Amino acid sequence: MTARVTPFDAAWIERTVLAPAIVARRIAAMAPATGEGAVADLRIALAATDLTTLQGDDTEDRVRALAERARALGTAAVCVYPAMVPAALEVLGGSGVAVATVAAGFPHGLSPLSTRIAEVAACVALGATEIDIVIRRGHALTGNWQALHDEVAAFRAACGPAHLKTILATGELADPTIIARAALVCIMAGADFVKTSTGKEAVNATVEAGVAMMAAIADWHEVTGARVGFKAAGGIATADEALRWIALARHELGEAWLTPALFRFGASRLVDDIVARLPAA
């Protein structure tokens, strides 16, 4: 079931404030699992991974090989550029592994709005069931929250039945209050997931940004009762990093979020390290 657009609420955005000191305290309070708990959490991480290739030299053969690996490992999805969606679907159709793609002027979000909306619709027509769009960061940096809401709502409409993940590019927003507000606006506008990064910024996924985004998700759940997903993406390459992110989600959101329906990693290298750490079947 996809999220619904709700009206823009400027007062809610205005009262969303997150001091860096609060972020630091929340990070200090989390505790990554160890021993058998760590093994269990790494299995959660593997099942929650969107195995990703977003390179300019991607080929159909590379994508088919990635899709075969995702199918064998049971990851949540494969995420590829729109032109590669058909190749991924050749392998993953009917497998239960979703085919995700990036859209809306990825990675910058600065194409004309009509072009970005049309791109989202075209990706759905190709057969992608998850669309990772990127927001126009300038709207967040200048506090033009209504414009951000309107754009994301338009992408939500263009997605139809597909799930909408909104990429905030948190490394370019930096301030925890701006990140939390951007996440909340995207949730109001119908995002099924909020996602940290494109993987193309100078600073990608950080747990500090994760705290800010999860604060918005928790606030939304407390007020509306609805659950929205979280995706950490960009630069996450080791099992130990994955364990920190899972510990953070458990601390900030609770065990109910630790399912691929509500928690994801976007990664290309992470899976190798997780598989190396897991006991042989």
C-alpha cells in the first residue's frame, strides 16, 4: 500500500527543531549488537539491501549479473538507472526481489519540473516498482517548504502504485533541523521512504543525518499512526557500519521498523562484507 499525500502543514514544519546536542546524545545511546545478536542483525541487513549499480558504464550484462546475485542472496531490491530496468526485470520478474530505479533529475534534481515528473511516470511504465527520486535541495536550503511539498506530491501522483523513496542528499543540507524538516515535508507529500543520499555527494550517509530523519519518521508515526520507511545509502561498505545503522533504527524507531518494508540500505559494496561475516549455511 502506497502513502497518501496530506496537506502541507507549515506550523508543524516550523515547530520541528533538532539541536546538534540532541543528535549527539541519541547517537551515544545506541549500542550495536554483538555475538549472535550481530549475526541476526547482519541477516536483517542483507535482506534489507537494495543492491545497487549507478555507473555511467553500466551494461545490460552487468545488471543481469547483479540481479542474479540479488535473487540468490534474497536482497530486497536491485536499484539501477532507468535504461537498465528491462534487463533487471528479465532476471527478477516474479522473484520477490523488487526492481528500483532513480528518477526526477538524479542526482541533482535540477531538470525542469515537467521533465522530472515525466521521467518518474516513464520509469513506472518500464516496470519499476520502486522509484527513488531526488529532491531539489535548494527548496530545503531556502526554506521553501511549500514548493518542496508540491514537487514531491507531483512525483507521488506520477508514481501511481509504485513506492516512492525521496532522496534528501543530506550531506548537502547538513543542519539537523533542515534535514528533519525536509524529511517531514516529503512524508507529508506522500513518500513511502525517506533516503539519505544519492551516493554522488561529497558527504553521503551519516548517522547524524539518520537521527534527524528518524526523528521526523517517529513524529509522523506518533501523530498519524502511519509508518514511513527509512533508507540509508551512499558510502556504507562494511558490516560494522550496517550494525550501527540497525542499532540506530532500533533505538529511534523500534523493532517494527527492522523489515525490508520499512528499512533499507542502498549499497554496492556492503553485501560482500556482510556475506563474509555470516556463518556458512
